Amino acid sequence: MRLTGFVEADTGAWVRPDNLRRDTPSLAGELAGLGLDAQATILAGCVAQSADDARFRALWSPELLEDGYRFWIGELEASEARTARMPVTEAARETFLLGQSVIRAINSDPLLPDDLVDSRAARHARECDGPLQRHGPATLEQGWLRRAARRASMPPSSDAPNGDVTPSPARTESPASPSRCAGRP
């Protein structure tokens, strides 16, 4: 439910602002695809009484969401500057890991309306994937091409199954390599 911007208001009652252009059957299908019971009641376009409206609005933290938007914009901009100076394999790794985190953040954004959050900041954060779009695919492709070329120039290892090329120990990263991100698999 959270993937679609809903939050639990009461036990079993989930709400979200009615600001998305989605008809009720489409919304029901999407929620069912995410695991909502097919027998669940879905009400769309409802207007809450003022006391409930204020309580529902308090379920989202605009400050926290806006801080998150600013954080990811800053991370993308800083990464773009860093990766321009990195060897292609390090740039590919950073682009992949940051892209994974940014996509997760975008997917969890509740897409709230202007009266609940600064939607310009949210829109800017979603559109700020320019560095990933400009550098990510090219950086990853360059890294793969260089790695394939390097492997093609190496003799096959007799220890590798099917004669696969195995990098020499000098080219293998150690588990303690500083290029690995702490806390990530």
C-alpha cells in the first residue's frame, strides 16, 4: 500500500490524497497486484470531515519528504562531479549503487499534492536523474567493454569451468577494498 502513497489511518483503513488521475477499477487492480485482498473495499474521491482531514494530513511529514528530495538531488549532483574524475569501473559502480537508491526513493515517494508538500521539490528530485541518464548507461557500457577486452586478452584459466577467463590475483578486488560500499550486499 505504501508503494502507492497510502498510509494507515486506522487499523485496516488506509488513505491517500485523491490527486492522481486514476479511475477506481485501475487503482483496485494496481492494489490487488500489490497484494491487497480482492474483497477489500476501495472508496475514491471521498471528502473527509474537517477533524479527520487534519488527522489524515498529519500522517505525512512534508519536512521529512522535502529533506529527502534535497538529499537525493545533492547526492546526484555530487556523484556527477565525482564520477567525471573516476576510472570507468568505479564510476559504473557508483552510478549503479546510487541509481538503485534513487529509484527506491522515487518508488516510495507518495506523490502528494501541492497543499501537502512542495511538489516543485518532488518534481525536481524525480527529474534530477539526468546525471544517471547521461552518465550511467555510457559509464556502465564502457566498463563492460573494457572488462571484456581485458578478459579477451588474458589466457584462459585452467581452474575455471569451461575455460572461462579468470582475472589474475593482481586484478581481483579484496573483500576489504575501499571501493565497496559499507553495509551493502
